[in-house]
Amino acid sequence: MKKFKSFYLLAALAALLMAPLSNVWAAYTTLTMFDHLYYDVGPVSSSDRYAVCGYWGGLYATYDWLPRGAVVVAKPNQSGVTKGTTAENMVITNQVKVIVIAGVGSSPLGALAMAKQAANILNVPVAGIVAGQGGYEVTYDAMIGLMNNSTNKWNSFASGAYISGILSSEKLYTLYSKGARPKLIIGHSKGTWDYINALWKMNNLGKASWYAGTKFVSFGMNGIVPGNVANFRAYIGSADLLGMTNFDSTKNLTWVPSKKHSLNRHALDSSISYSLPLLAPEGNPATAMPVEIYLPKAVAEMGVTF
């Protein structure tokens, strides 16, 4: 049983306390704080953000956010986002062959930002599965874990046990069941656990052949995959507190010197640095994981072609 990681709880509580709800921007960044810190939200245009977070950007009106398990598709080096059943059908019919799942309390904004980043690097359309609806979920997940005497809602996958109710995992399983055969799946932080969770469900149900042709990459995390998963790579920064305290396996793991948990290689908005001073250093582009280096490296090593 993994020990409780207090950083999650303390970070979320600190952000909630420091962002006064009277300040609309501060309140907005409270709900999407991990997206801004850990993902490159800069290339996400206002219209694309509205498409996935609603015209209030998710502030208060959380009912108009895309739900957990929703699918978005981003195309390389251009604005615009496809969502809903159209996006799902693009994955099911294998028009889109790369899927990403964000973590760290991400909202639909983080899912889209991570998809756009991967699309721009690989020069192919990329689908993102929404894993959460804002940074406040970090506290929620951790508290559930405390009540169950574990880290959070996710335990170690060493036993091969599938954890039900994780909607991003369920959606990935559903996409496979309807014919999707992605060539590459990329997870970040908890998003890695989410795709591994789906792999264990397929494995335990005798459906391992579904993912036999898929390669896997994870950043800021590494987990225990079924034994029949041979093609995967994991990268964790040597200064990544979250990654170092939560990973479950060293298999196929590369330690990246002096890098932290963030995938955002661009400077934070100054208002976020002001609103969230304790967390802002996590968003330092100098210590962000250089995805533009390690994602192509992993793809080349595993022989992924599009």
C-alpha cells in the first residue's frame, strides 16, 4: 500500500486559500491551476478553451465543461478542436492514431493542451481523453484515499486489479472495444495510471490482443503494466517530486536530469505567478520536461510510424 502523498492536498489547499473568489481570474486559475502549471495552454486559443470549458471558462458554471471521459481531437500547428461523438468516431475508425491522457488534477483545458502539444511535435492529429474537471479534484481524490487508507483512488497495479469508476479508463476501454487500435498512447502523471488501468481491464477480460499493436509513453510517472505489454517508455525528471514519490516501476524508465513534473515549456502568465506564488515555481519552463526531445526519441526507439 502506497503512503499518502501530502503534496497533493497541501498544494490544492494553498491554491484555494490564495486565490480570492472576488477576483475572477484568480478563481478561474484555481479551478484550472494544474493545467496552467503543468501543460502548455498558450497554444489553446480563447475559442478552443470556450469549446471545452464553456464560455465561463469553467468558473462556477462547471456544468458546461466537457465531462470526464470526453474526447477532444487537436490537429498539428493549427487552432480548432473536434469534440464529442465526432472526435470519438475519429479514434474508433483510426483516423486518429495517437491518444493522450493528462493528470495532476487537469481539466478539459489540460487534455486539449496536451493533445495540441503532442500533435505539434508528431505532426499528426492527436486525441485527448478528459481525466478531470479542475485542480480541486486533487484534494477530493486524496481525501477519498485517506478514508480508504491508501494514496488516493488509485492503488498499485502490482496485483493486476482493475479499479472501476475511472471514466477516462472506461472511455479508453470503450474506444478499443469499438474498434480503435491506436499506435501510440501517452500519459502524464495520473493519466499514465488511467491508461494502465484500462490495459489491466482488457488483459483480465482476455482482450490483450486489442492493444498488442499499441506503444506507450509516460511522463512524470511509471506504472506496472500487464506482462504482455513490451513496448513502452517512461520519463521522470530527477527533480520531479510528484513523479519520484508516486511511480510504481523502474522498468523502461529514464531519469531526466534536473527536470520537474511540468510539460509546459513556456512562461506562466504573470497573474498566475502572483495568485499562486507557492505553486508557480512548478511551472518554470527551465525545469519542464523537454517533451519535444523525449517523445520523438521514444517513438523512434519503439519504431512507431504514422
